Amino acid sequence: MTAAPEERPKPIDQYRDIHEILDQIQLRPEMWLRQRSLRDLQSILFGYGVALDVHGLDEEFALWPVGSFARWIEARFGWSMAAGWAVAIEKHADCEEPLNVFFRLLDEYRAS
């Protein structure tokens, strides 16, 4: 999922799924997220998931605040998901930037 630094952003109408959107967000987070906010990212992803449901689109979506990605984090680390994965990651990021922790964990989740 890690985007190459020299890669250029794609026009939004060329994204095929959430993973391509996340690749673009990781490539240029400041274009998408105020102050690189993980909670803002979770809000964007929540809206994406709602749009999938509203329009009856068949795309696997694991990034609900308490979806399969959150359950994977909870099982792996024992972190509470009561407030969603963004809050849990922020709480346990220690000195690492929460957005970087998210992308690292997402890569691990997708590989598992």
C-alpha cells in the first residue's frame, strides 16, 4: 500500500476502490486531512462506507469504526474499540504520528 514518493496524484474519477483512495491519501495526506488528522480520515472512510451501502455497491469495506480492521486491532493488541479505531490508534501511538501508525497497521492487516 505504500505509495512511491515520486508518484503523482490521480484524478478522483480514476479511483477503483477504497485502497486506491487510501494510496492517494498516503501519498499526499495534507491534501485530504486537516493537520494529518486520523479522526478526519475515519470520518472520510465512514462516509465512503455509507455511500457504498446507500448505492448498493458490492465492495468489501473493513474500515467501519468497529469493522473487521478494528476487530483485528482489538484482537492483536487488546485495545478497546469503543470509540473506533482512530481513537484507539491515537491513544496508543506513543511517539509515532497516528496517521503513520494507521498506514502501518493497515498494511499488516491487509497482508494477514
